[in-house]
Amino acid sequence: MSLKNVIVEQGKLSYIPEGFDNNIKDVVDYPSTISSFGWSQPSLRSKTTILRSKTPPNIGDSSLGGNGLIYVPDDVIDVYRHSDGWSRVAERIYPLSEYHS
């Protein structure tokens, strides 16, 4: 079973477990409270991953395996693009103001 869109509620989670977004097709939207991801998360298998945290969440070496785009708060785009792990996909990180569903 695949889901099209998933929005994780603000304040409900700070950690995203392994396999959470593997079957989300279009958009997965993570709140600012997310501070870390489990093994291979975020997978970037969905077309769009939105991260609302001002601090890049901790990720592992096997994260970011898909081809999806990433949108982050405008004022921290360079922080994401130059941080450990996230810099591997810097060319696919865009400001949230450019996201249009």
C-alpha cells in the first residue's frame, strides 16, 4: 500500500523510525520538532520531502537514497547544504518559499 501525502503533526515526534517514509509517493512534511531520523530515513523516495526544522536533523550514512527534492526553511538553506550528510544532496535542497503543491 502506498500513501500520496503525509503530514507529521507538530510536537508529536522528534525521531522518525526506520521505514517510515518508504511508501509515501508525493509529499512527506516533517515538523520543526524532528531532530533525528532512523536508519535509511528520510528515504527521499517521495517526490517532495519538506523539513521544517531550523537545524538539520541527524541522519545516517544510508539516508537520502531516493531522488526526491527537499524543501527547508529559507533562512537555513545554506546550513542544510553544508551540513554533514545533507551536503550529499545539496543540489536538491530548495527554499520552502519555492515549494508549490
